Amino acid sequence: MGDTRTTAEQTPVRVFGGPTALIGFGGLIFLTDPAFDGPGDYSRGKGRSLTKTAPSAIDPADLGPVDAVLLSHDEHPDNLDDSGRALLADMPLVLTTRGGAQRLGGTARGLAPWESVDLPRPDGGTVTVTATPAQHGPEGCEPISGEVVGFVLTAADLPSVYVSGDNASLALVEEIAARFGPVDTAVLFAGAARTGLFDGALLTLDSAQAAQAAAILGARRVVPVHFDSWAHFTEGRDELVKAFTAAGLLDRVQFGQAG
């Protein structure tokens, strides 16, 4: 799969805070979960809200060309906010959940878990994007927390990339590893997100689980996202460093080129 330096050159990842990152793969640019609004309280309805604590590291106008958005889900403002929704209108393709595509319309295309789409590359090849299952909370959470997907990017001549989306299930990571492992780059949504739902149970991986996920996937490089800029993310960079150090995997972690 090549060394880490080669991986970074072949698959550059820029992170902007929260779950938002740009991934270069096969000559295409992919944007994950666009959330660019400023700090403040964002309503979730029924008297609930999420609090953003820091601004994005980039203005969406400065992103440059994007070929496709990888949107894990559209129903929570920390994954798709007002600025992100406005951006989608100009995107040539938005890959997301089946329900999300129906709600968003436009260029949104819904993918069921394990469903794939082939995208043409500038060099004449293709990139295959495969939707992967994700569980945004404890077992049986979907009626409340909603449908979520992750993504795997593959190409015949390139190291693979896994984007987890908001997933709290290591059992699902094992299923993904069985189909695609080892993966080269794992963009893991971490942060140990917790809210009043499910008595404070984890809605995303905590730091120790993120390290376990990296081991399960056999990931050569791990780029953590979704661990800062929101009050309901209960573990940040320090906890990730501690957990990956304890697992003997810190040398695989790259916190991404800042925006």
C-alpha cells in the first residue's frame, strides 16, 4: 500500500472542523458533511438544540471545485447546516442516504448500504464509491437518530479510503473490514458524541473505539474528524492521542492539513 508519505500524496485530506473535510482521490475532490455556520445554538426541534463552539477553518466560497459530496446524513445540524445546505445547490453530485436524497432533491442520490456508484476520473478511469452501514447510537437507534451511511472509495490503482460517517458500532466496522480491509486511509468520525437521547449513550465512536476501529480495518493512516467545534463532542484531540498511544497506533494518526 506504500508508505504514509506516499499515501498522503495520493490521498490528501484537509480538515476544517467538525465532520467537514476535503479528500482528493483519483483526480476527484470529495467533500464530507458540509457544516460551515458560525458558533451558536442550533435547534433540533422539540426544545432540543446543539451548540457549536468554534467556527469552520474555511469559508465555503474558498473550497474550490468539488466533484461530489459524501453526506453521511442530512438531519442533524452538526453534519449539514444552513451554509452546507446552500452549498449543495451548486454541487454536481451529493451521495447520501436514501431518505436524505428524497428530502434534499436536486443532485442528491441515495445509496443503500453496500450499494455502489462509479464516477469517471479525469484520466479516463473510474472511482467506485460504496455506501457502508453506520449506526448513529445504540442498537435500535434508527427510528430516533435516523438513517446514516459511511463510504468507501476504491480504484484499481489507488489505496482505499473509508469515511465512517456518524457510526457508534464496532460490529459494523468489522463487517466493513471483512469486505474492504485492509483500508489505507480511514477518516473516522470520533468525538464520543452524546446528547440527552438514549440516556447519554454514545452516538459516535469514542477515542478508544476509534483506535479499535483503526486496528480492525488495518488502516495505514487514520484521519480523525468530528471531535471538535461542538459541545456534544465529549472527547477531543487529547483523548484521541492518549487512546491511540495506548493502542500502539499513534504513528498512524494524521490530524489532517488544516484548512
